[in-house]
Amino acid sequence: MPLEKLERKNGLKRVLGPGNLIALGIGTTIGAGLFSLTGIAASENAGPAVAISFLIAAIACGFAGLCYSELASMIPIAGSAYTYAYVTMGELVAWIIGWDLVLEYSVGAATVAVSWSRYVTSLLDSWGLELPRRLTASPLERIGMPDGTIVRGLINLPAAFIICIVSLLLIRGISQSAKVNAVIVIIKLLIIASFIGFGIAFIHPANYHPFIPENTGTFGHFGWSGIMRAAGTIFFAYVGFDVVSTTAQETKNPARDMPIGILGSLVICAFVYVAFSVVMTGLLNYKQMLGDAAPVAAAINQTPYHWLQLAIKIGIICGFTSVLLGLLLGQSRVFFAMSRDGLLPPMFSKTHSKFQTPWLSNIFFMVITSLLSAFLPISELGHMTSIGTLLAFVIACIGVMVLRRKSPDAPRAFRLPGGDIIPALGVLCCGSLMIALDKMTWVRLVLWLSIGLIVYMGYGHRNSKLARNR
């Protein structure tokens, strides 16, 4: 398929500039990973060296981000890694990565919505506005009632509510969503800067010793294997620039703006993650974070500025909201691209006559993701998001090398230096982090991809544009 014919008439509006893209990347990246995964990775895997884990993850992301930038400048249409795989490696590989992205975005969004619900409930409780506890937890969760009894939840209404609100905002239009996201990102960065600025003076150097705790004899439990396991676990934290690449068809000048948005957001987020984790593990010993649902609040308690707890809680809620916006946006664009190629029913590539957004795709995922977040305690499934992201990055890096051989003379507004060195390093780094993840995460990935292949053989393979051409 000639690259110059990839741009299709589709109804999506080109309204995003480089600033919007950077804000989208930061908004999707800085959220659950920073506020939730930092404490988990430090207490269970890496100790204070979780900062090194963030650096390793950032380096792996950097190689993948450079590959994404070259591909996005060549193939400026919606779909992210799915579209790149379609062009470079064909329909079957594209389906696999598209199905993988369904897992990455949908399960990730549902997990974040559950976390959003918990923090909002906690904030309302502190203001004396208590919600019925059984309406803030899934039927599979046990919750403590004020009288001391333990009961099961009924439905997590706040989680379903925020999914619906964000989805409706995305249907309203990408430019409106980008403006809301920009405001949220500013609030979030100001609060994170406050945490770092006020907390740095109260760091206890003893908390950094040992900086790399000795391995306990189990792979992934401290030592360098723990640092690698932590890097793989927190990789979900860097999903933001992948979401940026899904908006290529709504970017004013994708050849110039996509590399700026991808690499700009990655550099800023990597700096924030490392600085935040250094201050957090300096304020609170990593052993005290084990099993703590809110280690950030516990870290703030080590300072005299307890008013920061309220500010941080608001910042966390803002962070989760912007992450939801990015994940739901990315998912709808991936389905749009897959439907456009005939691998999914045509309804998913239809755009709204007024708002020019893939509204049916948004509604579909609004229903699916809100049900997941309302009725399932899916925090464990959140680990699947990391391996899904890593797989997407590996395929994108391979795609650069393949496309250079298939279309060596195609115009590249952004070209990686050094031949295949950077893409090969991207495959090596991301592949290493995948290997470091636990066995059950791999089992779930294989099971999910097997289901996807059944769907592909039953519908996509027979109804795709390539099949009709054959």
C-alpha cells in the first residue's frame, strides 16, 4: 500500500498543535503510575532504587518514542502502533497489536476509574459528605461498615460515573477535551511541584540506606532483579506518549508536531517521576509503604505541612481524570482505525455529523469500561496494561526497521540517526522488561491474544479490505 495514499477522508478534524500533544502526553502519563505504582514498586521490588527503575523505563520508552516519532511523521493517521504494524507487517500482526491495545487502554481505564472513585470518596468523607459505602465498591469486594460489620459492595457508582462523563466530553470534541486536559495538567503539575518543593527539606538520608536492598533469594524481590521487575511494573506509567500517537489524524502538522509531542511529554514525565520517587522514598522508608493504599499521604505526614494532604488528594483526582481522558481517547481511535480497515464492524469508524468524533466507538467503550469498573475489582488486571504497552512498543520498533527496507525512499520528516541501532535497542530494552514480569501476567496475555485470534478468524479476516481485494 503506497504511503501517500494512507491519508483517507474520514471526518476527523485536524485541530491539535504541539502544545496540545505535550499536554495530552503529560496528562495521560502522570497519574496512576506516579501516585499508586511508586509505593508498590518501592515496597515490593526495588526499595529507594525505584528511581533507577523509572530511569530504566524512561530509557526504554525513549528508544520506543523515537521510533514512534519516525513512524508518526511518515504515517500521519489514527491508530498508533496498530496502524504502524498494518503498514509494515501486515493485517495479522496489526490485528494482534490492535487487540493488545484494547487490553492496554480499556483495562487501564477501568483500573484508574476505580482508583479515582476511592480518592473522591475519601475526599468527600473528609468534607462530611459520605456516600453509601456499598455503592462505592464492587460485589466482589468486602468493605467495613461504620458498625463494624463486613459486607460486600453492590456497585462502584463513582467509577462508572467518571467513565461516562469523560466519554461524553470526548464525544463533544477533541479540541474541547484538549482544553480541559490542559487545565487539569497545570493543576496537577503545580501540586506535584509543591510536594517536591516542600518535602525535599524534610528528607531523612537514612531512608536511602541501603539504596538497593539485597535480593531476598526470589527473582524480582529487591536487588537488580527487583529494579528490573519494578521497571516492568511501572511501565504502565509511560503509556501517555502512545496515546499521543493515536491522535496523528487530528494533528495540524503531524510530521512536525508528533515528534515534539511524543518526545517532549516523555522527557518532562521522566524528570517528574524520578524527582517524585526520590523525595517520596526520602520522606518515608520503603518498608513502611508495604500494603499502604495511600503512601503519598503517609509521606506528607513526615512534614509539618499536613494541609498538603488535601492539595495532593485533589491533585491525584485531577491526575486520574486526565489519564482517563487519554486512555479512552486512545482506545476509540484504535477502534476507529481497525474499523476503517474492515477488521471491525463499520459502526466504529463512523463520525458524528456535528462533532466529527467517532462517537459510536466512544459510547461502546463507555459502556464496557464503566461496567468493568463498576462490578469488578480489577486492580490485579492493571498489571496487564504494562505488558500490553511493552508489546506495542516492541512491534513499533520492529516496524521502523521493516519500513526502512520496504520503503527506503519514502519521505521521513523525522528520521532516526544511526540506522537500526535505536530500534534494535528499543526491542532489546522493552523485551527485557517484558521478560522480567511475573508468570501470571504472561499467562493472561497469551489467553487474551488467543481470544483475539478467534475473533479475527471469525470476523476480521473475512471482512477486511484486504480480504475483499483478494
